[in-house]
Amino acid sequence: MVIVEVSLLSGFVLAPGSKMLLERRTIVKKLEVKPGVVYIYLEKLNDETQTFILQLEQVIQIKNLKPASIKVYNYYQPGGLKIPSYSGTGS
């Protein structure tokens, strides 16, 4: 199992419609939403490119946003998957 860990920007939450769209994807086994982070559990990865679109809602106005990060790792061996992390402030 592979986990995509998406840290949310401060002051933002996952839009309810985005959660439903992600859960309908066949590759997504489970979706877990916690304050400030979304965990997307995938059965496995293959050579196909996967794109996940998360719609966020801003609930608090924050000045000087710090970058959020995205990490991809193996559930059973968190340090073993060599996929670079991504961080950014979005647009």
C-alpha cells in the first residue's frame, strides 16, 4: 500500500466535494482527512501517471503562507520509497 500525504496550507480545509471525487477513484483504497493533512491510501503504484486534484476552501485568512508539502511513501516501509517530496504555496 502507498500513502500520499498532503499537508494543507494554513487556513485551508479540503472541500467536501473534493473528498467525494477522490473516494470514487478506483486506485484510492481509503481517504483520511485530519486537521491540516489529507492521507490518500493507494493499493499500489505502477508506471502510469496519476493526477489528484484537491479542491480546498479557505476558512481563515493567513498572511505570509508557508509552503505545504506532499510526501509519497510505502505504508509498510516509510523510508524505502524513493519519490521526491513536493512543497509549494499553491496558486
